[in-house]
Amino acid sequence: MLDPERIKNTATKLSFEDIQTKKVLSFKYKPNLKYAWDNGVAIGRYLAELKNGRIIGKRCNSCKRILVPPRLFCELCWRPTDEWEYLKDTGTILTFVVSHVNWDASRVKPGQRYHTPAVIELDGAGKDQGILHLINEIEPYDIRIGMRVQAVWKPPEERIGAITDIKYFKVIGG
Amino acid sequence: MVKEVAIVGIGTTGFRATTPDVSYRELTYEAAKKAYLDCGIGPKDIGAFVATSEDFLEGYSIADEYAPDQLGAVLKPIYTVTGDFIQSLGSGVMMILSGLYDIVVVQALSKASNMLTKPYMIEFAMDPLYARQMRELPDYVAGLDMARYMFDTGTTKEDCAQVVVKNRRNAMFNPYAAHGCDLSVDYVMASEPVSYPLCELDISQCSDGAVVVVLARGEVARSLTKKPIWVRGIAWISDTPNLERMEWGKARYAELAAKKAYSMAGIKAPRSEIDFAEINDEFSYKELMHMEALGLCNPGEARYLVRDGVTEITGDLPINTMGGLMGIGNAFEANGAHLVLSTVLQLRGEAGKNQLRDVTTGLAMSWRGIPTNTGAVVILSN
Amino acid sequence: MGLRRVAIVGAGITKFYRYTQETPKELAYEAAKMALDSCGMTLKDIDCVVLGSAPDAFDGVHMKGEYLLDGAGGYKKPYMRHFVGGGTGVLSPIHGWFHVASGMFDTCLVVAEEKMSSAFPHPAGAFLTIFDHTTEQPLFPTLIWIFAIEMHRFMHRHGYTKEQIAQVAVKNKKNAIDHPSAQLPGEITVQDVLNSEVMAYPVNRLDISPTSDGAAAIVLAAEHVARRVTEKPVWIDGVGYCLDTAYWCNRDLYYPDYLEVAARNAYQMAGIKEPSKEIHVAEPYDPFTYKELHHMEGLMLCRRGESVKLLLDGVTQRDGNLPCSPSGGLLGVGNPIAAAGLMKIIEIFLQLRGEAGKRQVPGKPTCGLAQAWGDLMQVGTVVVMRI
Amino acid sequence: MALVERLQVTTQVGYWCGEIPLEYIYTYGRAGEAFYRTLIEKEKILGAYCPQCDAIFVPASIFCERCFERIEGNYRELEPVGIVETFTVLYKNIDGTLKEKPELIAMINIKGAVGGLLHYLKEVDPKDVKIGMQVKAVFKPKDQREGGLKDISHFKPL
């Protein structure tokens, strides 16, 4: 049997104020964790094509998918992937979210648009072959699964070879 | 331990200071592909996988997510050990001995070149209540340890420099090594002080690389390869994590792990039954300290062995024949992996120019580095 | 299979709070010492120690396993930390099982700990860096996004509604009233859930388990030791764990295939053919309301699309035919990630021994399972236990 | 070797920069709080006595790591004096820059206890420092003490 009395003494409850007002001592620390991750062959090509305003995948002839983001091997068939293949920048919303919070759990400020990330199945990539990106130019709660969307690109001079070279996807129907 | 678990396949990308042309996925896939071809298997033959990684070395908060794809482990049993490769290898051995699996794959990789703030990452491993509040370059811990070791054993900076010269020269003829170099003792002794007595060249430089090992049970192992390398003993021990209470100048973790591994392997006199050893030399003095802790020589005697060439490839007790960390590189969690790789290559007779003649039993030993007191030992024989 | 039998013989758990003063070492110690005391063992009787703890980003210590070592009793012992994100808590007994079942060790102390309150401004910030650093992080995602994405997909494919799914929070928070470690127990209504703050549609605040500080521990022993230590050893009869691809956008999230694979492995090892009948009590992982249902289906405790029916018919209540999360789950007791998974293992340990007190499910259950989940919608860990 | 395709031109090589943006506030726990309160208020070093191991362990903790007994109630206040178990001369800062003046860092075993503190050694010429040397703590003025290791400014020869 769990002993409630003993369990009560295992931890000392605090509140955020206890720490802020120094009721208990503490040590503040900001770690310095910086990285430069090698893109390699597949992601290197993916980012380079994004800079050209194109989305590229790599086909796996065994499971008939076009892998996006591309990789040099198909993780399901565990074999080298085949041809590179440009994908249209249109697709279908598989699922989406209306997020009232930011990445650090703070709430989206009143007047600011809620974040609306979605998994977008890119045309031609194959069933469920989606990428994560943002939806915009539509009221967050008007978005529906199944809607057709198209990428809205940054102007060429602003593109740096990043997933954010696509500003967002806008709804074009459905 | 009777002949029950063997290393049947091993694959590596080799170790280089930087690997800018491949992503960590492509690096690992290459090592896995070679390991599976080495023993003629594919992912469908593998019962389970054990990956090795630490979050902040990879730059992720849950780095184990990115392990399965490159190993062919999608929708298969796989988990990550946040420890040294030899600990993961120990997990793989236990998984086979448990009876659940016949073949288990164990992986480790290093992308040290992608880590831009290494000293801060090591500081981040220290206890935030005490040692971390010094906010100093963590190498001071090795400086303190080296100073005490030299005080206790009379070992000199010259003896330590001899280790660097030996290991980096051995690495020149190891195609998988990143930091081979022909140095003189005086050259090493002249390097800039970092945390005296620890100088620049007393510290191993980092390298990138991946290693994948295939373990198999007894009869399955014999069916997969003509040269199974048997795991005769494996153990890992952690001494206190508190720098404020540890025994400076000693490697008690290595002593205790070796004792357990020797008893499993039925080894009574390590000095004569162990033909060669590939052991942690992240800092020059550590090779000597570890030799003594492993019972390969008496306390304070290691320096004479290195001075008299006993631990050279041509000596009676070759140590770090393929370069150790000084020569192959400090690959963090993958250190144990390249030490095991070097041991397997020698036992298979595939060590090329550094090949030792008629060796049967090798020992690989790893330490997890500052600020830990965790070590692991594995004894392999052909 | 002629496997060496391994039993759980002791258990310990701390109180779960949003903020605690204790250091991670002290939390781990409190749980580990309670586990040893509960079966009259001391650290001298322990051959090896296994530690489960989720991302280092919460407690704020790199190589956190090494830091926690003395608190978990690993001093000068074989000590190892494993890690599969949220699934860690149920992987801990599995990793411990390997240690003992291999014959290399007779006893193993398994400790799981998490102190999320060290992370500021909020532990959720740590989840930014679980996403692919090049193709996803630039969009500043947070974990709640992909929970909501998965929940939305789950609702869309089965036609489940938020009102139905909210019943899980009502059930679990009520059950948690009887759990001494509970952080957020309480009597709430479906309406409370629907009216609580929207976090990321379709997820509201009361759909989510809280972040917590806490630790839990169990003692494993080989059969000959277990029978000496306790008359009611609880055998680990089935273990299963599995990861899916990290490319979570390239698979349909409505059904956890990886969990089905893990469950099949555990059932096969335990000789279970009909899980929905042979499992008497279950602790599926419930970091979010919909996850308990999502996992009941993956565990094959019911057919796909039928989990809500079981919930609404009261089958999963404590007095139902298949009680789920009688402990109060992560939603009620709290979610210190790895310790939350081990809390569920401990609940089944106590239920099978008839020692769950006010939480005890009727009918003297003899076979139960605990399950955890985590990573990028990607890992299932399952343990089947019998008495 | 195993990759079907490789980068052929060096300009194709690229990397993506990023960091892990987190911040932490660590509370000191029951024993750590007592340790630093004692340091601030009484300029003493708090240890904890373990009856089973018959030793006082510094810094104080609620449990003995060796025998796992609870020793929370056995705190002992020790004089801030000890001996140098080992020492080093640190030339570089954590950001890799050279220190203007090398710093002496030592492991100081507190007298009468197992364990001690890592800290700076000052007011001594590095040449005169010996292992086994007696040292004592020099505290910051009380109003500058914030509850941290640096409440002790440094150790100096006795």
C-alpha cells in the first residue's frame, strides 16, 4: 500500500513566487548550446531548391512514394532512393491546428493571428506524404481538413535556402 | 561467460575531424549498411537495436527519435542508451542472453564538429549547486586529476607526452583515424599550458564518425561468419558523480569494471591473459592511470612500460595499437565504439600495417569523460 | 518461451508538484529509498541500477543520468540510463528486465525521475528542439501543435467529438482523488473541459496533463530472490517497445501502428491471445485526454473506432469490465514524464496485489498492463504483468 | 561507399545553424538550502554525519550515497578550513580566451570530513602551493552573499 504520510514528506511544494522572491535560494543559469548541423546531400539539395522557389523530393520505386523532405535512403524499404523529382507547390490539408500558444507556452497576444500549422500532403508525393508548414490568408477557424492549398513564396532576393522561404500556404479551394 | 554472444559484423565510416558532406543520417546509414553486409544480414533478420546518444551532443531535446530510420529499425524494437557505446553493447549482450533475440544491433555516432560550444556543454553536465558555479573551462577537472596522479605515482609530463607520441604515430597507419601525426616528446612537452600540468597536446582532439556492431547468439553467430569475436566479459561501473567527494588521481570505476569483466571471462592474471588493449586516453595521463586501474600493471608502473616501449605495437603489451582517442579522435559517446572497432580489427587480423601477430584476447575500455566517474570494460576473443 | 522469470517486489513514489524545492537527486532518493524500504531491502542487496529520465532539457543538466546517479543508488554499481522520450517510464522496467533476465544480475533497482520546474520560462520551451532542426524548427513549433494535429486526425477519421473525449479527463481526475501523489485531482464536468482555455484547437487546457516534478522507483528480482522477499511477487510476463519513423508528417497519425507492434511483442511473450478479455486492468498513457483512447485502440483492448464507446458505456471506469487508468493517470496524478510512466507500472503492481486501497478495482485482477508513449508520435512501450 | 550519391562540388556543402534557447533556475533542495544558509549566516561549511559509514560528508546531503541511509537530521557545522588535495593552474577561460593572470584552482578537503569544495586559491604564489597544504576560506562581505559558491571569495594559506 502506498503510505500517504510518507509520500507527503517526499517533496516540498513551492510556488513560482517562492523562487522569484528568494524565499528559497536558487542559481540562475543560461546554457550556451550552439550548433551548425551539416545538411548533407539530401537536405542540402532540398534547401538549395527551396531557394530556387521549388520543392524537390526523391522517389522510392519500391514503395512508390516521393519522399519529402528528400533522403538518400528510404527508411521503410531500407534501400537507396531513386530519381529526384520536383513536386508542385500545391497540396491538401491532412490535418491542422489553431494554436493559441507560442512555442514557449506564452499565449498569442490579443489582436495577433493564432498560429495555424498544418500537415500538407503535396500533390504527387503519394498518400500521406506531407510536410509541416503554416496556413494563412484565411480565418483560423474557417480552415477545414481536405482544403486545397498553394505555397506563397518569399520574393527571390529574400530567399536564403530554408523552409521559411515558403512564407505559408494559402487556401485555393475545397 | 561461455561462448554465447559474439560480434559477427562491424561497419564504420571511419573518423575524420569534420564530415561536412554528409548529414548524421547519411553517416549512420553508411556504417549500418557496411555492418549488415559484413555478416550478410538485412534489417529483417535483426531482432532489436540499441542506439547511443546524448541529447545536447546531437543538438536535440529527444535525440532518440532520430535513431531508427538510418538503422532500418522503423517499427522494430529500438531504444537509446544515454551512455558510452560499451554500455549499449552491454545492453545488447543482455538482450541476447535474456532469450528474446538472436541478433541485436548496437550503434553510436559522433558529429562533434557540429557542436560549436563544447566547453559550455561539458560545464552544463556539472552539478549546478557547486562545481558548475565556478564558470571555468571544465579542463581544470582534468588538470586537478593529472596533478594528483603525477603526485601519487611520480609519473612525469614526459611519460604522458610519450603516450601522445605513440598513439598518434600508430594512428598514421590506421585508415579510420583522424589525427595521425608524427610528433616528438619535446614537441608535445612544448605545447601551450591549458590547466597545468595539462597542456594543449595532452588533450585529444574531437572527430566525427559512426560505428555499427552486429551481435549474435552462439550458433547463429557461427552460421553468419567464420570469424566470430566472442564477448567473454563485459561490465560498467559508475563511481560518485560528485567532484567534491571523488578520489582524485584514481580510476576506481575502471578497477571495479575490470574486476567484474575479468571474473565473467574467467581471467585470473590480466597482465598475461590480455594480449593487447584499446583504452580511453582522452587525456594523455589517462592511458597510464587506466592501465594501472585495469590491473595490466602495478600502480605507478605504467610510466616505465610506456618509457621502455612495452606498450608499443612491437612490445609485450600493446596499448592503443590503432591510435586511441589521441589518434582516432575524441568522439564522445562513440569513443567506446572506435575502441571496440580497433579491438575487433586486431582479433580478426584486419588491422593492416598495425596488425599484431597471433593475438587471441583483447580488452576495450571506455570512460565517459569530465565530469563523470563512469567506465566500461569489454573483453573480446577470437 | 523458457525465459528467466523476473518480478517486481517493491515500489516507491514521491508526491508530484508543479514546483518542488528538492533537487533531482533528492527526488530520486526519496522514491528509491521508499521502494527499497517497501520490500525490506537495502542498497547492499541491489546488483545493478537502471535509470529512466526524459530530456535533459527539463532538469537542466547535460548527461543527466550521471548527475542523478547517487540519488538513484548507483554508487559504485553497474548503472545505466536509457531514453525514449515520453515512453521512458515504461521502458525502465523493460531495461531492468533485460538486466535480470540475462542472468548477469539477480536484483535491479529501477528509478525514474523528472524535475520540469527548473526550466524557465516554461518546460514547454524544451519541446521546440524535439523537431527536425532544419526543416521544422524554423517554423517555431511546440509539442501542443503535434498533439492537436494528432487529436484532430483521430477525431476526423473516427468521428469522435470533443465532448466524448473530455470524459477521459472527468474519469481520470476523479480517480486521482484517491492517489496520494496526485497533483491535480478533482471532480470536473465535460463542460469544464470544453470551457477551459483553448491551447491549440482541438486541445483545451483540461485536455492536457500538467508539467510536474516527481520520481518513482521499483525493485526487480529474479524468481528465487523474489519468492524470498515477498509472498506477492508481480511477474513481468511480457515486454514490448517499438519506434516508428521520425518522419511523422509522412504517416497517418490517426492510429499508433508502433504501439500495436510493441503490444503484439508483449502479448506474444506473455502468451496472451485476446487482450481485451485477458487484460483485467490497464494503465494506457494519458498525457492528453484523447491519448488514452488512441492507445486503447493501439493496445488492441478494443477495435479501432470503438474506444469512445467503451468510455461512454463505463467499461473503463474502476468498476467496469476493463478499468483504464484507475490510478488517475497523468491527467490527474501528474506528468513528470519518466516518473509518470513508472507510476503506471506501480499502479498495476499494487492493483494485482490488491494493495491499491481506495483505487482498488473489484474482481481480484491477476493480469494487467501499463503503457507509455512519446517522441514524435513515435514510440510505444508496453509491459504485461501477472500475479 | 554506401551512399548512392555524393556532393561533387564544394559549394554544395552547407550547414544549418541553431541553438537550444533555454534558461534555468535551480532550487538548492533541502540539504543545499541548509548548506548555503549556513555559509551565509555562520561562515561555516555544512556536512552531514552518516552513522553507518561513521563519516561526515561535505557538502551536506539528505542521504549518504554510499549506504543510502537518510542522514538529513545529522548536519554538522565545520570550520571553513581544509587541506589541498590537488591543485591546477588554469590559463584559459571557458570561451577559449587566455586569462590575463592564470588562476589557481584547488580541491580542498574540509578538515574532519570526507569531501570538500573546488575553489580558487589566492594570496599565495603558485610555486609555494603544495598538496597537503592547510588553507582556509575567505568570505565575501555578508551583504554581498547571494547564496552560491562565490559567497566564498577564495581560499588562502592558513
